Amino acid sequence: MAVGVFDLFSIGLGPSSSHTVGPMRAAAVFAEELKASGDLDRVASLRVDLYGSLAATGHGHGTMTAILLGLEGYHPELILPAEVEERLAAIADSGKLQLAGAVTLPYGVKDMVLRPLTILPRHTNGMTFTVADADGDTLHSATFFSVGGGFIVREGEEDAALKELDESKKELPLPFRTAAELLGRCQSKGLSIGEIMFVNERASRTEEEIREGLLHIYSVMAECVATSLKREGLLPGGLKVRRRAPDWHERLLKENADQDPDYRDPKYWQEWVNLIALAVNEENASGGRVVTAPTNGAAGIIPAVLYYALHFAPGMDKATQADRDDVVVKFLLTAGAIGVLYKEQASISGAEVGCQGEVGSASSMAAAGLAEVMGGTPQQVENAAEIAMEHNLGLTCDPIGGLVQIPCIERNAIAAAKAINAAKMALWGDGTHRVSLDEVIVTMRETGKDMSSKYKETAMGGLAVNVVEC
């Protein structure tokens, strides 16, 4: 199907959309296929091979445990954190996996085969699942690629998937692949970027379903923040990174002590934006429930900028709840439209193009969303998206210890501020600018191709090797 707003904003578990959500989804698909084949009762052994970046940083990203849950039949958008803890504890204690929820096999994290130096042709995030009978004969085998944002592609079906995508786009009322096409649609129809996206979403959902779905997405973002603010102590993984969001929140509330609880002092807008970004990504780093936006590693940027729109944008102090809901819907639709451009023309995978594809794309999407809800023209919105990405070009993905913590958590806060500034800069212009969004997207893609693999989520370069982990 054509990429839509609910593909870019999906609910899953941290810490990584490409290394946690995608592998879990692929494993669940494999389990379902095995169950449907009728061969499940004949399975005597299981083998999982992980390649490239999945193997290199899988332990820090929770890849192996996510795959175990997927093989048991759990999907990332449906499983709850409590179920995660319960099942992983049971597997660790017993050393046994419930394949497709039905067949007990002795299998765990240590049994997976890691091939960090082997890169499969399609993508660096490759994984192969194989099951055999008691005689060692293969019953079923499949290779998947986790291509960013929780999206998966099956080996051998890449061309078919692209063909299906092209065919599905023909069914859209106002299809677009480039920013130029998107702006052309806006001009010819007299619609905003968010409205163009809304018209396309209505091809598969009712207006009520779209609105309710987007408000639900935002509610999960808000729940993520609320959950994070209740946690204290150190993040898991051994880096001894201290959670800062709860203390920061308490400090901000003290600054606001004499005001209405819903009041937000404008002079602290950046502190609040930083807080939201940190809270989301601290929750993500601990394997909590987050919204891919468009990835888990960049999940804090859009909620932080949307928080700014709801609390600090002009006129929001007098807004009704219905007005606020309208802002959420418009913001996410616009951000989603920009996300489609990155997904179609480049990549949102850190393992493919570096962190510019994750944090850069999210910053660009957030800038566009903010510019639209603050009254920007389509040209100004496109300009905001371009400015944000232009100043994230070349951003490497080199998390220390393969954990989505340093520099990922702070990077979200910095990129959120960039997005807000990009929107403000664009809104002070008339929409004309020298560099187009399409040119920046192509530049990001080409920069990613030229970037050394050391800086693309392999833990083989940058901060990952120059900072001592303990």
C-alpha cells in the first residue's frame, strides 16, 4: 500500500524501530506463515541469522529479545510492556520459546547466529529465519530486511513491493512523490499540505477514523511522556546514563508554582521542549511504549515540537479542546506528508543513511507541521522542512555501546529546537528560497551512500569507539 500517515506514526516498543520493531514484526510474520503452512507440529529446530547492523548493535538495541517475542506471535503495535517483561522473564528462566504460541523449543538470545561483517545485498539490516524437522530437513525459511521506521521487506519480493506501492498510489486522489509534485497539488487544488494528505488518507479511512486515529497517536505520545516522568534512576544497558526528565519536570513545575497548572511561562518554552524530547527518548531507551515518528531513535522530536505548538504558539492560550485537537490533526498530517517524501526518495534508516535519515527526517517533518499550524503557506511549510534537514545533513549514527542513549537522547532535544527555529525562519520569509526540499532530500540520500559504514549504526566508529563505555 502507499505510505500513509499511520505507517509513519505507528505504535511499538523501544529502543529502535529498525532494530526492535522491524525484527519483531518480521519474526511475527514468519511465525504466522509457519502456522498457516500446517508444518508447525513438525518443527524440531529453529535457526535465526542476523546480518550487518542488526548483528553489530543488536544487543544494545534489544533486537534478539524482540525477535523472540515476534517468534512467539506478538506484534509490536499490540504487545504491552507488562507482557514483554513477563514473556522475556519466562524465556530467560526456562530457556524455552513458544514458537507461534504453540510449539515449545529450547531457544534463546545466545542461540542466534550473529554475522556483523556480512551485508546482504538489499539492506544492512538483514535477518533469516529457518525451521527444520527432526531429520534436519528445512520446513520453512525466509529472509527479511528491516528498512527503517518499523517497515520490513521480504527478500525476493522487493520488486513486487515497489510495483504494489506504485499501483496503490494510483488509487490515491492526489498522489505525490516529490515536494514539487506536492506543491503543485496544493496550488492546483487550493489546499494546504496537511489537507492534501488528508484527502489521500480518506481513500482508505473515513474522516472520523482519521481524526480519531491521529488523536490516539498523540495520546500514546502523551502517555509515553507521563510514564517517563514517573521513572527515576539509571537507564538500562550499563552506560549508567541517569534519567533527567523527572528532575527537570519537577524544577519546571516549581517555576510555575504560583500559576494555573495548565499555564506555561513563555520564557521557559525551550526547557519544556527539551523536557518532552528527553522524556520520550528516555522511555524509548528503556524499551517502553512509544510512537515511531518516523523512527524510535527520533521519537521525541515530533512530540516535543507538537507540545510547543499546543502551549506556546500564538493564540493557544485561548484555544478550546476542539481547537487543540485540530492542531494535533493538522500537525501530524503535514508532518506525515513530509515523511512520505523521505520514505519515497531517500531513507529513514540510520543503518542505511546515518542519523540524518532519522533525526534529520523527524526534524524536517516537525518543522513542516509547526509551520502549517502557525499559518504558513505551502511554500513556507516546504521551506521550513528544507531548512531543518539542510542543517542535519551528514549526521552520523554512532551510539555508544549500540544503545539508543548517547548521543540519541540529547540529539532529539537539539533537533526539536532546530525544527522550531526552521519553522520561524520560514514564516518570516515569503516562501521563496534558493534550495528546494527535493534537492536536500536527494543530497541526504547521496550523503548516506557516501558515508562510511562505520557511521551507520554499526558501533564501529565515532562516539561508539572513542568513548569508553564503563
